[in-house]
Amino acid sequence: MSSDGVVALNNYLQDRGLVALLLWDDRQSGPLHAPEWTSTCQLEGKVVGVGHGPQKQKARDMAAKEALKALTETEAG
């Protein structure tokens, strides 16, 4: 199971001294035998990424990748 997105996001935020502002909200729905996770990545109270998956780690990874993309586009723009 890959968590490259979470690692990349943490490295990006750590380089900028912002890692302490990162907050995760993980919610599980659906039946126990087939859960669906939704992870929301927030930075300074603002949602910067949302991910869904059958496991919390996959949902977080998807959210982290979305957040990193949004943050780097904002920085470049």
C-alpha cells in the first residue's frame, strides 16, 4: 500500500514550516465488510484535498495528492 502522497505533502509542508497547520478528518461509512473512507485534508482550516477509498490510508493518499497539486498550483500561479 502506497502512501507516497501523504509523504510528499508532509515533506512539502515541512519545507515551508506549515506541517503543524495540517489537519485530517477521516470518516468511515458503509457496512463493516465493505467500508468506504472519506479523508479530508485541511490546512489552516481550509479544505485543500478530499479522497475516497476502501481503506483510510488510500483515502488519505488520494486527498494528500489532491492537496499537494492544489498547493503547488497556487504557489506557481
